[in-house]
Amino acid sequence: MATDTLSTLLATRDWLMADGATGTNLFNMGLASGEPPELWNVEQPANIRRLYRGAVEAGSDIFLTNTFGGNAARLKLHNAQGRVRELNRVGAELGREIADTAGRKVVVAGSVGPTGEIFQPMGTMTHALAVEIFHEQAEGLKDGGADVLWVETISAPEEYKAAAEAAAMAGMPWCGTMSFDTAGRTMMGVTSAAMAEMVEALANPPLAFGANCGVGASDLMRTVMGFLATGTHRPIIAKGNAGIPKYHDGHIHYDGTPELMAEYAVLARDAGVRIIGGCCGTMPDHLRAMRDALETRPIGPRPTLDDIAAKLGAFSSASDGTGDDAGPKRERRGRRG
């Protein structure tokens, strides 16, 4: 099998730039709140091409397809669970079209978001069903010509493992990020160290792993430093939000400037992150500033947590959930004693 485009680029480049927000960009184009963006692949293809082209023209080496909620569990909320293959295939086909006319190597990453279901024993989702749901979506993305599956915003280890198995069934290379938004942990309690350990134990580990979304760029960088502290040699992904969301005139606005995201991109690169992008609130202007900074600013020493807080703003919690100062761990020791 020929080497996939992402592996080829990772082998020849120190860093790659990923894209920015899907939702924020589409809301600016008129997507209504509560409307499934995936339907736009079929109903508003010109807008989806514009979304993808915006990222490529701003300098992204990788862009994600408009398929984040394109699994049967999520589409069922809109009575569209029978359209999984179609919506994912078209989302990837539109991406292929933009990538193939970019004039350089650009990776079409098939976005795979969480199912939105809670796993047993707390909820009803089983491993087998999750694998089936992710596999169906993966096959649609594969049909459309996606280069790689991009599993993102996952909080439960069970869901990450199911996605890994589905990628293997589809015969697709994959990357996977989790969202650390609860005092340095995912909503389901996973720490950066635990994620790094889990990734290496998988039968089908990702080409690259990391964090996306969460609570602003400084917290995301602290999580990334946690991955790097484990000594992992696997490429790390950082896809941080453009600042913190603020409610303004009836809509959510992210307060991160292009200058802030440029600082974040350089800090991520200097820390050793290989794939650097943005998440919520990150627009083409942010991406252009990031690309310019990555290309023109000399590589500096690996930043400290103090450097990160000074340049990107204070952390939202005292601890990243991993060390001896991590609250939940101390409480567990107390209960055992």
C-alpha cells in the first residue's frame, strides 16, 4: 500500500499546520443554531468548498471535512441516520476537489466526532455498537477520498478505543485527539499522561495524537506539555480554541486575536508539537497569522508553563490533573485510607 499523504508530509517537515473552526465559519455563512452542518455537504456545497478553500488559502497543510457529527447516533436526532455514508462521502469528495487543485500536498482529514452517547455501565452505548457506528462513518469518508480519519473532541477512553478499531476495519490511517476541559482532564477524567499511555497500548495506534478544543490556548498547551513529559515519540497534535468564548449580542464570540494564535502556534512548535491548528473561533485570519509566525519566527527553547501563561493568559485551573497537587487523586487516597 502506498504511504498515506500525512505520513509522507510528517517524514519531510518539522511541523504541519492544520485548519481552524468548522462551526464558527459555517455560522458566519448562515448555518442556523441546531441545524446539522453535515446536511450542507449536499444542500450548500458551495459554502463547504468555501470553508475548505479558506483553510488551504490561509496556509493549512491539513483540513478537516464537515462531518464532525456525521455518525448515525448524532444524525438520528435529525432523522438522517440513513444518510451516514452519503453525507460523509460527499463531505470528503468536496475536500478532495479542493485539495487536488491546491498546487501542493494537502491532507483531507475525515472528521469523526463523538457519538454523544455514554458508555456502559453508566449509559447504554456498547463497544460493539460504537465500533459499528464509527466504521459506517469511516467507510463513507473512505469512499469520498479522505486521506486519513481524524477522530476529535473525544472524552471517554472507551470511545477512543472503538474509533481505533473502526479505523482498522476500514483500512484507514487515523489521528485522534481528546478534549481536556475539566481542570486539565477530559469530561470522563482522562489525564494527558493517561491518554499517552492508552495510545501506545492500542492494537492500532494513531499516526498522531493530541488535544483539541477545551478551555483556551494556554490550557491546551499545558495538556500538550503533559503529553511531551511522558517521552512519547509519536507526533503530537495541538488544536486550541481562539481564546475563551464570550457571549456578545446574542451570539458566542471567541476573544483570541490572530496575534494570540500566532504566539500559541510558535509556542506549540517550540515545545515539539508536529501538527498545529485551531479549534472553535479560529478563522482564516488567525490561520494566516499562525502560518506567517511559524515560517518567519526562529525556533526558540522549549517553553515552560510560566512562558505559556505569560504569553497566552492564565490557566483556568491550578493543576492539569496529573501531579501530586491534583485534587481528585488526593481525595481518592483519603477515601481508601
